[in-house]
Amino acid sequence: MIPATVFDFRMNAWTPGSLPMARLAEYLTRLATLFGNQEQVYFLKVRKGSAIAEIHVHETVAPKVQARLQLVSAGNGPEDAQKSMQHINAMLREDHTSAALRVKDGAVIIDFPGCKTPLAQEAIVHEAGELIGSVIRVGGKDDTVPFLLQDTDGTTYNCTTTRDIARELAHHLFGDLVLVQGMGKWRRTADSVWELDGFRVKSWEPMNQASLEDAVKALRGVEGSQWNAFDDPQAELKKLREG
């Protein structure tokens, strides 16, 4: 079976004459992340009728791209692709339309209900927890000081804390990982996705690479331990802390 190399992204309420170029660029940016392999995925044109963005995938990566899209459609795709699909759906809802991604002249791969999506009731939950990351920004003049924490996968968290703790954390700016403890504010979006809306830090402790390696070494030394079977035991430690 020859892998498909041309895909259509059809936006039902838009036409080539009504779709603003800036908005088209936003959709194409999200689609590029959805497809992956960005150096070998190309935008060809917008066809007449409904606005149909025609996308060409180089045949050398077509099987990989198709497999990625199938996983996303089934809800098992990479995190960046899943987030991109959610963003596209949110954009379509804002534009009061829906869309579908299909193989050209073929079956639909991903359906984007957009404005047809039932909106879940927004909810906010406050819950104690902890985060691990690098301090990449500290600033503010008020008694409650905002700072930005970046996880090892690039995810950033908006945090606040006291002046005293902020002063201590400032010494670790762009340094080793730190573990912060406090109270998180979680918000359920209209797409039923939980997002961290803010995190109030009450305490913290340094967490450098050496301490992680020591912890992994100690776990591997326990008789009957399964830690030797993990390819990335530090990632497993991180999952345990977050879970």
C-alpha cells in the first residue's frame, strides 16, 4: 500500500475569500505541530469551496506522519500533537465552525467538532502539591512575588511566593532543579482539560543532579527492585512525585 502524501484540512464556515491570512497562518502553525516532521511537510494551497488547506507530506516520512495522526485521532499521540489538536478545536469554536483532516479524496483521519463540541462546565480546584523545575524568572514589587518555573520537558508554571522565599530562589536562577511545595489552583477548561492556573509556593528545597543519581543508585541496590529494568529511572521518579 502506497502511503498517502497529500492531506486536506477542510474548514466548513470559511472560504478562500473570507479566511484572513493571519488566521490561516495560525491554523497552519498548529497543523505543522500536529503533523510533526516539519521540515518535510509543506503547505500547497487553499482550494475553492470551503477553505481547504492542501498539505503535502514528503513520501519518505509519509508512513511516520500517518501513524502519528492515527495515534492522535485515537487519543494516544505525542503530547505536543494532542495539545495542537486541542488548540485547533478551540480556534474552530472561536470561529463558529468545524473542520476535518482527511487523506485527499479519502477517509477522515481526525474530526474537529469545533463549535459543535459540548462545553463542559468550568471548574476550579485548589489542591496541595509539589512541582520540580528550574527557576527562569523572578520578579515583582508586591509582598506576593511572581516567578516562573520550567519543567525538564519545557513546560512552564506560573508561581507566586513570599519575598523571603523569592529572594532565596533568585540565587538558583537558571541553576539546578528545585522542588517547590504549596497550593495549586487547577482549572478545568471548556474542553474538559485540567490546567494549572497558578501555584502558591510555601516551601522549597534544592534538587540537584547528584541527589537524583544517588536516589536512583539507592533504589537499584534494593533486592528485588525493578528499577534496573527502566531505561530512564529519573523519569520514573518524576512520575511518582507528580502522581
